[in-house]
Amino acid sequence: MNSRRTILTSARYPLALELRYKAVSGDVTIFGTGRTNLMSSTELIFSADQCLEEGMKAEISVAWPVLLDGRVRLQLVIEGAIARSEAGLTKVQIWKYHYRTRGQWAQEETRERIPMGLPVLPAHSLVMGNTLEARS
């Protein structure tokens, strides 16, 4: 067992949360939506509605499921770089993150941009044998 890899690996959490993203590379800016699959303090794996390229800078807003003071919606804002994108999944290396308050994301916009039947892969398939993990 490689002790260096064990030390550097963050705890990973299987979460299926709605997200919005902006990815930038040179003159190209892509806006889209998706769903988280697996999160840690250093990386995020999510399904995206568009193909994103390795090396793109990304800002991702995740609809946080817990309310501030039981009444205020929050979003987790993540900044990082696309480390890999294939087979419908995208892996982001997280540089920094913080929380912000947010308004309600419109239901009709959510229905148009994220299909209700969007599959969320089980966490074990992402950690054990998924190509994103195997090549990192």
C-alpha cells in the first residue's frame, strides 16, 4: 500500500446535489448545469450537461442542502480546474471554496436544464474502477 497516496487522499462523500458551472479556456466560456456525484475538500466529480476540456478553469455553484439559521438558502462556490472529463463525468481539482447565500433557483429553469431522470452513479463505482479515478 502506498502511504503517500493514503495521506494525500481526502475523505470522499457521495452527494447528489444540483449545480451550475462556468468553465473558461482562452476566449471560450461555457455555462451549464449538472449534479454532484462525489465530493471531498480537494476534488469534485460531477455529471455535466456539456463536455468540458481538461485544463479549463471552473467556477461551480452547488445548491447546498442545509439552510442557514433554518431559513436562508446557501450555495457552495468552488473554484478549480477541470482535471479530467469523460464518459459523462467531470473531475475538478479544487483550489478554493466558500459559501454564499442564494435565491431560489427557478423550477422551470431546473426542469429545462437538468433532466429529472439524470442518473447519479453510486459512489463505489466512482472510487473503484471508474476511469476518472484510475488515471489520476
